[in-house]
Amino acid sequence: MQHLIPEIQSLGIHVHEEMTGRKGGAGPAEGRAFIVNGIPVSVPIAADYVSKSPFTLRETRSGYCLLKNNTPVLSTIQVVPEPRFYTRFTEDGISYRQIALLHGKDCLATTVLQKCVHWKHAKKCSFCATEASLSNKQTIAEKTPAQLARVARAARDMDGVTHMVLTSGTGDPPGSEISYLAQCARAIKARVHIPLQVQIAPPKDLALIDELKDAGVESIGIHIESFDADILSKVAPAKANIGLRHYEKAWKKAVQLFGVNQVSSFIIAGLGETRTSICWGSEFLADLGVYPFVVPLRPVPGSRLEKAVPPGPDIMKKLYDSIAKILQTKGIATDKIMAGCARCGACSALSTYEKTENKLLFHSARTRFEKSEAFRIRKEIFVHEQGMFDRSDMDKNDSDSIHLVAKQGQKVIGTVRVYRADTGCDHWIGGRLAVEKKYRVTRAGSGLVREAMRRVKKQGCRVFTAQIQEKNIPFFLHLGWKPLGPVVLHFGRPHQEMEADLDLVPEDVLI
């Protein structure tokens, strides 16, 4: 079943002419929502490439059966029915359907401001058809806070909606839409208590994100779509102009405000990037505490890519398998997300590939608490247990370091830091490896060293060194490190300078 979902999402399903679906808008829009073994799945049904799909529906007494090349592969596949709130109208005759739509099986979604400044300046995203939906009169240009609150209440009461997504075209000037989104969120929260996700582009002034938190928003989407700079400049020039560095600042701030797993970013497979680029970006996000919502390209009518074809199912299966392993090691999972596209999950099969085994986690210190726990453990080891320092082991290098942590469940049990040497950008130094005493049997120490080796190699490091206490030399020799020069005194203790063999870091995990 896990592999069936990528197949129908990439190839589509032939349906009867009477069955219609969404045909425009922002994001992966064309298609119809089905339920496959309890999982909501958005599937293309009307695009040209669907004519070549081997999948069809056969009506049965209890619903529908899914066939592949006329052979049944799923005895029961449910079609998500048209929600009842679509039959409602506002006092001035606007259909509730023009205000918000049901996504998946229980997610309410709306584009609050349907116009985008990037369309006006010919910098629109190639995969987006947000203003095309407006010209087709499928929606209205601006949804008011009162309208959204009323529709949200009706969708919850009539159709069991459990969470809601607010997105928007970029305002003029960019960022001006955020205050209005916050206003809408407040109105919805005053009328109905459901978790909200708001999706935005990173504003120039990142303090604007605070308004969304203050409005009661639980989750936020900050979507980059591709980590290939050349491709992004072609398909989403406005996003490319923002730059990865500013995106990173926005993601970090959002994680501080909303928490790990409550920030997400779309990555679209099929824009021309490599598998390595997608996996690298996914790990970059997951390490920050951001859920990488990887979806296959869904050509949307009215967009520049409306004639494109999604990536094949075999490509998506390999991607999902690789990214699921990344999520497991970083403690990122769909079931922890309170609201939004990643919680809905209908446009991606990633959640079905996620692993739930309780493993040690290794990632950057993503929150103030994780960083303080790392410093606490260091003090416990180097000040109290070993007596290497009188009061604190902190020094000038801490401010420029990447602080990595090991976690068992939600508990931080160890840490190590890495930073660039003054001698050049390709030389990095590791240090302050510390694991709480009762957790040293978990192999957290070796995991932290390997994570540090992977991290610096990804940063372009060619020489990775550390001052190792003499008693720990065998431990590092086992991990592939080699001695440099004689043993010398360092902080009054015998230490050996050692260098990591970065060739031992497998290329297939440099993602």
C-alpha cells in the first residue's frame, strides 16, 4: 500500500466524466481527494498525462475498486464527497466554496488574498495559478476575517474539519499581507477553536512573524520549493531573490516561536533538480526542526507548467524512502504537526514512509532549551566531573560554533561543537564532546562524532581536527581518526591532536 500512493499521485486515475475535482489555484491543485486505507490522497484526474495512466475506477455496491491495467489492486477506494458547507452562501450571495475549500479529508484551506504582486511584475512562480483561479471566478479576490470565521465554523460543524490553512499571494509591498493574515486568524480563533497554519514568504522584517504567533496561529509554512539555486531562479524568481540565507533566518525564528515540527516548507520534486538536491535540502530543513514537505510536481491549469509531467513513481519512492530516514534521525514527524499541508498529507506520500522506531537523534541545537541543555551537560562533565575548568568551560568559540546534540526521545543526553579554524574555511575544529554519564552506553558519543564529521564535510571542510584527551585516543582511532604530532598538555591535561578521515563519511549520506 505504501508504494501504491506514489504511483497514483504520479500517474493519476481515469475517472468517470461526472467526477470532477479542483482545477486551479496555488500549490498542487488539480485533482480529486480519495481515501486509501484511511489515508487521504490527492490524485490528478484531468491532466493530459492521466490519459496514459494504467489506473481506473470500477464502481461497486460499496463504492469504488481501483484497477491497474484492468486488474484490481485495491478492493475499496473511497472518494471524498463534496462537503456540505459548499451549499452555503453569505448574505450577499457568495458561495462558501469561493471562500475556502476542503483539502484531503479534514483540512480547510483558503488563499486569503488571491492577487500576488509577483504576477504584476512578471515574477510569478511557474507552478502557481493563484490569479488564474480568480479570473475563472472560482474564488474572490479578498476574503474578509468575518467570512473566513463563518466558513470555518460551518466546515467544522457540518463536515468535521479539524484544522485550517491560510495562505496568500504576496502583498504590495511584500510582507504587507502578514498583518492581514494575522487579523483573519484572530477572527477565526474568536469564532471556532481549530488549529491554524499560515503560509508566507519570508518578509524582509522577520519581526512580522511575531504577529502570527500573537494571533494564536499554531503552525507556519515558509516554502522555498527548491534548493537548486539555478532552478529556483527560473521557476520562482521572487523566491530566489530572497536568498537561502534569509530563508534560513526565517525558519530559525519560526522554530523559536512555534516549535520544532510546527514549521514546514514545500519542496517540489520534478522541477529539474537532482535527488541529491532534494535530500540535501530536506536534511537541512529537518536539522533546523522544519518539516520538509516533499511533493511531486502537480501541473496546475493556468500555470506556466500546466503541460509538465510529474516525476515517475519510482523516483518518488526512492525520495520518500531516503527522506523518511532523515526525518527519523532528526525527530521530525507528521503526527506531531498541529495544522497545515504536512498534517493533511494528501499531496504527498511521505508520511506513509516515516519510521517510528525509537532511535537516538542527532541534530543542531534548535531551541534555546536544547542549547542550554548542551551547555549544562558540558559544565557537568568538564567542570564538576573532570575538574578541567573552575566555573565554566564556555569560551569565545561558542558564539561561532554549530552546537550539535544527541537526544533520546525528547531528552538531550549529549553534545559536541564544531567551528571554522582561523586558518581557513576548509579547516574545522571539533570539541567539547560530552555525554551524560548514565547514557554513555547508548553510543551517543560515537554518533555525535560521526554527525560532526558529516556536518563539517557538508560545509566544505577538508581538514577536521580536535584536541583529544589521552584516555580517549583509542575511541577516536576506532572512528577513523589519526594522531598528529606528540601528546601535549592542554588545559593542564595530556591531549593528542587528531584528524578525522572524512573519506569515511559515505557519499550517500552527504545529503
